[in-house]
Amino acid sequence: MKLLLVIILLLAYFYYIGNYIYQIFNKYLYWNKFKFPLGFITTIGIIQLVSFPMTYLHVSMKVASMVYCFILATLFLLATIYFIWKRIRHSSVSSEKNLREDLFLGLIVIVFSGLHLALTFFTNSLNVASSDQSFYITWVENNVSADQINMITPLTGVISPLHLFYNFQSYLVFLSFISQVFDVPSILISVWGTPIILLTLISTSILNICKYFNIKNKGLIFCFFIIAFTFNFWPIEGLTKYNMCIGYLRSYIFVFVSILYYELFNKNKLNHVFTNLVWLAAIAVQSTALFNGYLFIAALILYDLFIAKKKLIFELFKSSLALHLYLFFFLRYSWHYKISTAGLILVLIGLLMDKVPVIKEKIITWIYHDNMKKAVIWGYGALVLLVLIITNYGYINPPISSSYFVEYLSDYYFNNTYYSLMPFSLLNTTLKLIFLGLNVYLITKVKTLKNPIKFFIQLQIIFFIFLYNPLVSPFLGTFITGSVFFRIRDVIYFVPFTIVCFLYAMEHFRYGKKLIVGLTMLCGLLGVINIYEYLTFDHNRIPDSMQYDYVYRLPKDTVKVAQFLDEYITNELSVDDQEIDRPLVYSVNRQINYFSHSYEMFYTIHEERNLKNINMEESLKALDKYALEELVVHSENYKDELYRYGWMLLKHNIDFIVLDNSVSKRIKIMTTQYYDKIYNNDTFSVYELKKRQ
């Protein structure tokens, strides 16, 4: 009940703040029928802003909680004062009142969210198939009551500063704050709160875009909702299978980015404050917002230089200050003090130049001179030539080679191995090719198009020419994006682009409306197929419904043994004043680390991924741990090698062992030679190293 109240409170709070932001920035946000995304973006954006210095310094969760409480209370107070002031002045708060339309759109949100939550509730969706999901859940858990936030590595539980790519994502720390303040287990906040926020953001964002493009017919709104969701989030089962993976929040925040910058070029309207809040919110949920943001701004600059010629370089610079701030802390955290300081100085110089008209005009004249276009073209040609030379002659081994780029796209469109039947795979491929064909057709018609479709297509062409092709992928993949190069798709194929493409088809093709209806039916069929595939996925099946905890979405014995272990280590060892802070625990079961607040895990999904790591050192470390895993799980295959089992336990100084009761009798006997059993249930037994007692 407390969890439900917390989730309702969060949804209501985001809506309340969103309504306030809508009133303040109505000139720029007039198209937002649903206010929830505005409240979420504003709140998380401000949380991210104040979190930069806190996460850089790794302050305690107590300090972070006080700051977050102040932010939430201040936003609520400002919104309340504003609404009271409007009431005193007898001026109504601007809002649209169409009860039937509101009920219809609200029903779409409820049905969409309810479907996924039902799939989540009635299946074993919190399984160990996703390392990302496990990573984020344990991240939230490790920060609750932490002496230093982001100082415990998720999954393993090792005390060390969080990796550079993850340290500044404050959304996860915010979830830890919610768990701590309301005294709700962090795993429940992670596996129920986050999906509900994600589902609400997705559904309301798509409906807001339908409003922006003036789609009024209820049937068409429903059609475009289904189409937009399908073409921007292919596997419907992914949302429930990996519903703690917050990357999808990142991609839907770019809904606002794309519309805000279109408004800048189309109507010369852009609010720098809110735009930077959007960038901050994107940063809060994933670090890839940094390179995606800069590549998106670079594409806009090229668009302005070659096509629009509106000389908006300073507007683009000021609207992306959040990215510059993130880059400063990003470089600072990686010990590049001089580079980060130089970057900060350049940003300050840029802001000063913006305030001096004479200097600003000279800079604009220099940037938008015809020679700059030639310099860009020649520079791009030189870059391509350099990439071909250094990759073909083996000077670098890029994570995204030209051949791998082509292979990836081929697999994306034609390799659907997660489908159980060929017709299902063919339907998925067919829908992708329809969208691709429409995309190519619009590119060929770009000169005859009108805004907004023309803006989005021209921007996409710039991405394809300069940033998203096999000629530059080795360079960008090596020096900027790393192995996540293909997440650039977030800023190429976003929801507004999908909707305007099919909106154009509906309005200009002879049987446009029939095409949209047909596509909606095919998308709906694919959705049903994906649900079927999800329900029949082995990991998602509940083995025994009577022994399953539907709240935690885990088997009851797993929850019990995990809670016992954490409570035992927290209470018993602290009473005995043991020297060890975080004991080392080995378990075949991966899910107990969702509760690993006070111990380290010896073997996790992290090691399984490292087995395939191209880094030989990491692979060997993982292989050493995997050897113990093999001995325990497949002991019948290693009867002559089992003598190594006890030796390996002592070698790695493992303090606690959690064994499945189904392991071989010999493993149990060998374990009791060095360990004492301290707990057992029908599924698991817990052993503690004898020297500790």
C-alpha cells in the first residue's frame, strides 16, 4: 500500500509541477496536452543540475537528500504561490476543456500502461536475462543511506568510484532518495516506480506530439499512437523484460529536443532555460546524452550553415549550456583538469561575446562566410580519407568499423532471431522496410516538401552524410561514442519524425488513410506477436505461482534468503565489531544482489559479460571466477576436479556462500568442511566461513 501511495504521489507531483511549467512557458509549450512530461523533465533537470557538484564530490546520501528535499519543496511552493496568485487575480489558469477528448486520451494512457504492467505482474519479468536491469537495480540499492553516493560499483558491490560514464546520472540517485525518504525497499521503487514513470512518459509524449501536429480525429490519434510506439520501440516485450533499463527514458526526452529546435528554426522561438532543463533531464537518465547532444547540435549548426542560413550559432550555444557543464564535470572527473578548465573558459568567453554586439556580429560573419562551407567540406573529405588510411592499415582497431556498421544495419532489418516462427520475423522485417522505403522516398522528394517534414528530412540527410555512415563510424566510434555509436538513432529516428513521415503519407498518397489503417493493424498484430513471444520466453515463466512473490516479482525463497543475508551481515557482524566492511558472497543465484546493500558479490552477470571482453586481462579475471561457477553448477561433469572447490573458496577469501539445495551432495559436504550453515529454506542454504565465528 505504501508503494502504491508513493507512486501516486510521484505521478501527481510531476503533473502538478508540469502544469505550473506549462503556464510559465505557455508560449513555447502550448502543444502539451498532457503536463506530466513537463513536470518530470523540469524536476529531474533541476535535480541533475544540483547533482553535478554532489556526485563529483561523492557526498553522503544524507546531504543529497536534504538538497533534493529543498528542490522538491521549492518547486511545489512556487507552483502553489503561482496558482493562488492567479486565483486572487480572478484570472483562470489557461487550459483546454474537452471532456470527451480528455477521457479518450486518458483511456489510451491507462490501457497502454495497464497492458505492460499486467504483463509485468503476471510473469517472471524480473529475471536475470538483462545485465543492464540488474546494474540499475543494484545501483539504486547501493546508494540508499550511503556515506558517499556512487561509490559502490553496481552488481559487484565493490567499494570504488562509479565509472565515468555512469557517475553523473542523478535519476538513479533520486530513486535512492525516494526509497530512503519513504522507507520503501529500493527494489520495489526500481521495478515498479520506474516502469510506471517510463510508461506514462512514453504514452503522454506520443499524444502530445499528435496534438502538436494537429491530429484531431480520435481514430487517427489512436492509429498514430500505435504506429509511433511500434516504429520507435520495436520489441514491445522489451519494455517489460528490461523495464528497469532507463535508456528508453533518454530516447523519449528527445521528443522535446527535436520540437524545441524545430520551433527555433521555424518560428524563431526558443526558451533557453527550459531547453537546458531538457538537456539536463536527458543527462540525468543516461550519459550518452552527452555525445548525442553534441552531435545533434553539430547537425543543427551544419543545417543552419548550409540550408537555413539564419545565423543562430549563439542561440544553439546558449541553449546547450547544460551539455557544456556536463562536459566540464565529465573531463574533471577523468582527471583532465587543464582541458576541463580551458573548456569552461571558452564557454565563459562565448557568453561574453554574446553580450558584445560588435564582437558577436564579427564572429557570426566569420562562421557563416562561404569559405567556412568550403572548409567544412574539405575537412570532412580529409577526415574520411584519414579514417580509411588508419583503419585499413591497422593503425587503430575501431569498435565500429565500416564493415561492422553495414553488418549491424543488415542485422537490424533482416535478422530477427528472437522470433520463434518465420512469419513473425517476416512481419517485423516488412514493417521496418515499409518505414525505410517511405524514408528514402521522402529524401528523394526533399525539395518539394514543406515544414515540418522538410526540416526533419534535411536534418536527417545531414546526419547520414556527416555523422551516421560507414565512412565516419570508425572515427566517431573510437574517439567520441565508443561501442554505443548506434544510439545516435535516438536523434535521427525520434517520435516526431515517425509521425510526420506517416502523416505525409496519409495526406499525399492516393490511399493514404487506408495505408495508415492497414499499418495500424499490422503494428497491432506485431504487438500481439511480441506479447506471445514474451509470454513464452523461458526466463519469463513463473515456475511455481504459489511460491512466487508478485510484489517483489521474485520467487519467495529468493527474497527470503536475500533479506536474511543482508540483515545478518548488517546486524550480526556490526554487533561483533568485525573488521570487514563488506563481506564477499558467492551465490549461483544472481538475483540476491538486488538486495546486496552490505556485501560484495563474487560472481555476477558482470563477469559473464567480461568473458567475451576483448580486453584479455578482464577476460582472464572473469574466467577465474567462472571456474568456480562451473564446479558448483556442473559438478557431475568435474568429479575428478572437485578437490579444487575448497581451495578456490579459500583462495578468493569468500565469506558467505549461498547454495541451491539441488547441488550435489559432495559439494555440500566439501562446503561444510570450511563453512557452517546459518540459514536454509526449501530452495537455498547459507554458509558462513568458520574462521569468522
